[in-house]
Amino acid sequence: MTPANLADTVLSAARAVFETRGLDVALLPVTTTVERPRNPEHGDYASNLALQLGKKAGVAPRELAAALAEELGRRDGISAVEIAGPGFLNIRLDTASLGAIAGLVVETGSAYGRNTALAGEKVNLEFVSANPTGPIHLGHTRWAAVGDSLRRVLSAAGAEVTSEYYINDAGAQVERFARSLFAAANGEPAPEDGYVGDYITEIARTITDADPALIGQPAEVALPVFQERGYELMLAEIRESLERFGVYFDVWFSEQTLHNGGAVEHALDELRKQGHIFEEGGAIWLRTTDFTDDKDRVLIRSNGEKTYFAADAAYYINKRERGFDRCIYLLGADHHGYIGRLKAIAACAGDDPKKNIEILIGQLVNLVRAGQPVRLSKRAGNIITLDELVEAVGADAARYSLARSSTDSTLTLDIEEITKNSSDNPVFYVQYAHARICSLLRNAEEKKVSRGEKYDPALLSHERERNLLKTLGEFPGVVATAAELREPHRIAVYLEERVATDYHRFYDACQVLPKGDEPVSEFAQSRLWLAEATRTVLANGLDLLGVSAPERM
């Protein structure tokens, strides 16, 4: 019996009690939850439903708890129910009911943990979206890891998710990029506001190797070529870097198409219909202060030039017209000011800014080696790139380390720590637990100890077995909460602090396979099911983080 199954049982028992006592069943919640007590001696799970409903129903909470305890005592799988304090219910499951979790996990396989909490919701998830003027750097890399994990978690919770990369290919930064390439191709210093680094020289050389006649050409002739070809090469490099990191986007959306396809003009028409457009000083404005923005925003300047904000508005409206119920933006630490203005766009478009749009801000990443800052990149000048990070620590260690912490705080990664083959290294600790189980299963095969098609769940009665079973049963709830709160790091915390730790404790306390000439224990088969269930949860959890589950280490 999983926590979700038990919660349903508690709610069903409450309905039976209400009906028997003639209480108003409309007071019952649609769902309820159970939690594991901090002290295992208090039971396997606890419910505060009687406390929630007692006063509303006109019944003393402890009296309602007593009635619920009596009703629950008649339900299959529950061995005892005790009342604590003013009306808490401490529930104990019988051994077979709890042991059945192992079978459920194994039989569900790769689908275990998936749920329908967000079923029917169509989500656009935009992340990374680095300008195509340089390699993906460390800050972008954090969002690549977190964003892709969030995509996986939202999908596991039943949402239909489209991952999207917004290509900032319109505006001054692309022109500066072209001038930087032009200067490098002609052996000139980079423009004062241009881009520097060996990658500029490399791209310029690739362009001129394909078209040597560009060297020495006037700027007005060569710049458009450098801009178009440089953009293509840089974007291809960004895509390849991300894919080596295991991040694939469903949509690569060009900002330029908003301007070329009339999307900006269309957005202005839609906003004008909502009554939030006004003209002042020859410019066209959006009255975002109607919706808590700190100032109104210019859409089109008095000289007819469209602003970045106009593109932002057009992009949001475009997403909504593509049928997305919720648009989630993952932005860097320097984008706090975007929260108010983007939410104001949604409100001005007639949407609910609390429902249709979300803006998540990620903090910076620092890279150190043995506590000392890592020197800057030779290739990219003043940044550390995604490719360099992966080369230094590997994709698994990089992804796990970047995704395992809340994005609310600055993250410091120590290269030596995250590549260490010891239990002090979180990614190694979790992956080793999976590899250790795979080794156990191989040893079982060599000893001809079969897991078989069924097992006796009542044999899984050891305290360490019960703890591990309860932990495995929590996985679907952990996934649902991570999706609801947009916090994929909860998966990593659960794998580290609960699954891997509880498995290692179980393995150290409960012998699975015979040693030497010992006969096969009656517990072996059931414990192999438990081991396979743990392996499944570890593999499924690591997959949600985009990290491999190795069979050997």
C-alpha cells in the first residue's frame, strides 16, 4: 500500500463515518494526504484529517479520530490505528501490505513515479535562450540542466510540454557580432563594443575559408555575409553543445520571424482591443502600470523603431495563440526586472498572470577547484563554457550537480568534489547505489538465485526493509510535488537522502544472497524484488534529472 493508496483509504473511511453519523459529506476534501512520522515508533503514517474536519462537522476532533480509527481498523492492509494528541491518527500497515510496494514498483517499471497531476495542461517551457553571439556559458548551463529536468518532471506529472529556445537574432547584439567577425577576418582589433575570444577568430576563419573573397571587401558588402553565416555557425555550435549535454529542444524560435511575419503588429492589434495601448510623445505605449508594473512600457518609439518589449509582447501572444495554457520562462539572475513586465503583458492581453505565465529566475554559478576560482576560458575570453565544464567533469556530474540545488541561491561547484569517487560526491553516491544493485542482481544470476515471477511480501518485515519500502512508495508524490513547485532538485534530494541511503542501510543489515556454501535463505527472493524495485526508482529518478544510471562503476 503506497501513501497515495492509504490516503484514499483514509478519505474513504471518513466518508463512511460521515454517512453513518449523518454528517455533511460536502465538508470532505477531494483529496487528503498522509505523512511519515519523524519517530517511526509512532507508526508508519500519520493523518490529521480528523483535526481538519472535526470543528467544521461539529464533532470534537478526538471523537472523530476515534470513529475514523475504528473504521480504518476494518480496512485491509491496516494492522493498527492509534490516536495521538488532539486527534492525530497514527497508522500502522501490516507487513504484506507494505511489502506489496516492491511488486508494484517492479511491475510498473519505467512508468513508476509518473502521475496525472498536470494532465491536460499544455505547457511551453522556454529556457537557455542565449544570444547566438557566443558559446553557451556556465550560467546558461545551469538553466540547461534545470530546464531540461523540469521538462522531464512536468511531463512525468502528465503535462504536455514543449521545450523552446528563443533565438535572439534581431537587434544590436547580432550586428556587433558581425562587426567582430569582420574585424577578426581582416586582422583588425575587435570593436570597442564587440565580442572577443578565440571563438570569434575560429568562426571568422571558417567563413573566409569558404569564401576567401570576403577578406578586404568593404564593410557594407561583407557585414551581411558575416552576420548571416556567423549566426548560422554559432547557432549550430550552441545546438551541438546542448545536445552533447543531453538537452534537445522541440522548437527553436527565431525572434526575427516576429518582425518579418507581422507578429508584432498583430500583437499590438490584440493589445489595443483590450484597451491598454496609448500614444504619447509620438510613441506607442502599453499601460502596464495597470497591472503592478513599475512603469508603462514603450512598444514603438517615436522614430518608428520597435522595442525589445514589443517583441516580448508579440512572443507571449504568439505562444498563447499556439495553444499553450501556461508559458514558463526560465531567466538568468540579471532578469529580475522582467518578472513584472512579462506578467503585465499577460494581464494586458486579457490573461491571468497567476495562471498563464510563470517566470523563474536562476542565480549564478561559480566554478572552483579545491576552493580556488577556475581561470577563465581561453577560447571564449571572459566566460567558462558548457563544453569546458563537460570536458572537466563529464555530462552526468555536471547535470546532476547543477540540478540538485534550488535555483534561488548562488551555486558553487568544486570540480574536485563532483568528480570524486566517494560517498561524499552526491552523484557518485546515487549512481553507485544503482550500480551496487545491478552487481547484486548479476551475482544472483551467477548463483542461480532467481527473483521469479512472484514473491512473499510478508517476508519483508525487517525495520530496514520497511523503511526502504515506505521510501519507494513516496516517489510518485515526490515527482508530483517537484512538478507543482517547479523544483526538480527535490528529485535529487530524495534520491540521495532517502533512496540511496535507505538502500545502503538495508543492504548492510539484511543478507540477500548466500555466502559460500550456505543454503539460499527464504528471504532471498523477496529481497531481490525489493532490490529490483529500488533499482527501478533510482533509474527513473536519475532519468528525470537527465543523468545515466550505470550498471557498473
